[in-house]
Amino acid sequence: MMNRCFFQVGTHAYGDPGPVRDNRQPRRRIGRPRQSNNAMRRLARWALLLRRDVLTLWFATRHPMTPWHAKALAVLATAYALSPIDLIPDFIPVLGQLDDLIVIPAAVWVLLRLIPPSVLSESRAAAERWLGAESGKPRSRLGLFLVIGAWAIAAALALRWALA
């Protein structure tokens, strides 16, 4: 006699025997394709690549063959990206996340094109070694002071405007 328990592998909740499935193969859902898991994996991969590229720029600023204009912009971009505080706090709706989602990746994208390929490959190897050694996240005191300075200037301008 066949056991009709729905907990048994290969049967349905109503007790009718279903197709025998190999448990190693994932079950496909009927209807919408499963894209959320794939999208999350792609987003996590993109975040890791962005972290590696910010570290690559950080190492490129210390390389002697980096052009001065790329070095100056890379110092500002990495100082801001590695700063412990944001210029626009994340609790401000939309604008708080815009700098993390658009400004930093755009700056990294532009700067990676300004740096010579030989410097970029050496810096990328150093960044991958840094990430592989789990050395922690580098912090930028310059970025902290830049953000605090920008907030101080904005506060002074707002105070001047309010008193005028």
C-alpha cells in the first residue's frame, strides 16, 4: 500500500503521487521567473567590485606614475568614499542614497579611465591583496575633515543668509 503523507518526497499535499524529483535540482516556479535572487547576487558582486575599485584608486594615489590631475581627483574621491561620514546623510530621503549610488560610482568610473593601465593593474593587485588579507576598511581622515569643512561652510552661509 502506498503511503499518502504529503511530507513524503515526491508527493503533493493532496496525497496524489507527483513526479519523482532529484533533490539536487531546484524546482522551477510557474509564472514569474526568479530574478530577485539573481539581481541580489549581481548587486552584491557590483558592490564588491566598487569596493575593490575604490581601494585601487587609493593605491593609485600613492603610485609615482599616476598623472597629477588623476591623483588630485582620486585623492578627493577616495577621501570622500572612505570617509566615516557622508556629505549628505543617509537619513535624508533620496538625496542621502544618491551620493552612494550615483556620485561615488561615477567618480570611480571616470578616474579608472584617467589612470594609465600599468598603474591600474599594479594598484588593482595591491587592492586585491589588501582585501584578501582582510586588513579592514581603510578610513580617510582627510575625507572626514573635508565633509566637516563643507558642513561648516554651509552652516556659515546659511547663518549669513538668515542674518541678512
